[in-house]
Amino acid sequence: MQCARRSTICRRQSRDDAKRALDDAARRLRIGSHDILLERLPTDAALARVRDCIGQLNRAAQALADAETRQARAQSEHDALAVEEGEHESIVDVQYIKQRFEALGRYPSISDLYFTKEISQLVAALADFP
């Protein structure tokens, strides 16, 4: 008998707590009564849309936090490389540059072409003299 009495008391207390919470929610929403609030409960589809929007918002916030973390990591790596670059001399592969200059050596320079033209003009002029 004692357990049944406690159970009834607990149920009444829970019901009163729920009614007070509903009345408080109705007051904050400026609705006259909690009965009106219960009549205006959102549909399952509306709740699903809200849950979907909340999920999208959470994913976007997480993606933003991940992007900020990557940006901070990249910035710290950039700063570390900038400090290292200032401390050490740059190493350049001169073999590539040497090959490029050797390839240019196969072609006569502009000055060589000019002098060749000038020399052929002088030779032609000298050929006219007896």
C-alpha cells in the first residue's frame, strides 16, 4: 500500500511540474494558456526540417573550425619556414642553369651576327679594290 501511495504522489508531482513548465513556456511565447500551446505543437515534418537545419549548422560550424585549424597550422609552418630561410642560404641546382646556357651557345649571339654582317660588308668592299 505504501508503494502505491508514493507512486501516486510522484505522478501528481510530475504532472504539476510539467504543467508549470508548459505554463512558463506559454507565458514566454506570449500565449494565453498552455492548452493553446499544446494545440500548436509542430508537425513531424517541421521537426524534421528543424533537426536537419540544426545538423547543417553543426556541420558548417565543424567545417569552419577545421578550416581555421588548418589555416593556423599552415600559418605556423609558413612562419617556421620563413625563419629557417632567413638562417640558411638557398641551395640552387646550377646544373639546370648550366644546361640552359650551353644550349644558348649553339646559336650565334646577336653581336656575333652583327659582326659577321659587318665583316662580310668589309670583305665585299675590299674585293672592289684592285
